[in-house]
Amino acid sequence: GDHRDLHLSLRRQRQMCIRDRYAAFWSLLEPLESIHQPRDSHPEGDVLYHSLQVYELIRLQRPYDVDLQLAALLHDVGKGIDPADHVAAGLAVLGGLISERTAWLIEHHLEARRRREGTLGVRAARRLRNHECYEELDLLCECDRDGRVPGAMVPELDEALEAIHKLEESMGELS
């Protein structure tokens, strides 16, 4: 009776909450299609196309990691808000919409690149390497670098968001 109804309504609330988050993600990502990047560093073109490439590369390597897939898709979302500091802008607008792990991955993706390029200080590099999510961060960095291919096949934005949404719901069923 009552317990089952309560459980169902809590589940429905959770699903609505998830749906609202994905609507917010869409509204932040969709405008990135009109933001073009310097051709020398981004021959693939606009920020959305780059983000979808990075997402697709991550999805193939970590098909069950919702946090990492979201980080891949959302890592440059701030470029539509403040190109001068896209990481801080992105994190500010993503506020309570993403997990701490996703936020950490986005927050440190540029440092990870500097670590690979050898321009990050020794202590900062050690701090990154010692973090429990370092392996995922390094993979995100690699896919961020590789997701710059003109003409690469990527899913549509709504397909990518729907796939992550379904994955997140299926993970919720397990817990």
C-alpha cells in the first residue's frame, strides 16, 4: 500500500529531477554550435562538435562511467559564457547539476593538458597524479586532444544526452 506509493512517487521525483538536469545541459550545450575556435588548435570547427567528439571517444573507452561521460560533454560549456576563463564559468553555471567527481574532472582538464605538455609545476602535477580520479582525468585529457577531427562521426546532441540519461537511470535502478 502506502510504502509502495511513497517509493514510486520518490522514484518519479528523482526521474523528474534527472530530466530537468538534462534539459539544463541541453540549453548550455546547444549554443556552442555557433562558437568557432582557432583553426590551428581546433581544425574540427565549433565547440559543440568538439565536445561531442570528446564524449564519443570517452563513451567507447568507459561505457558505464556517467560522471566521465558528462565531463567529456560539458568540459568546454563555459566557452559560451566566458571564453577568457571557460573552466570557472562552466563550473559556476553547472553548480548543483553535476557530481563532485564530474566537477573535479572539468575543473582540472586544462591542468592535465599542461602536465602532459610539461608546463605544470611539479607539486601541482603530483597533486593531480595522487587524486583518485587521476586516471580518468588523464583519459579525458587524451580524448580532449584527440577530439579535433574534421568530419568525425558523432551522435547528435540529443542522442548523446539521451544515452547518458538512460545510463544514469539504469545505474540508479541498481543502487
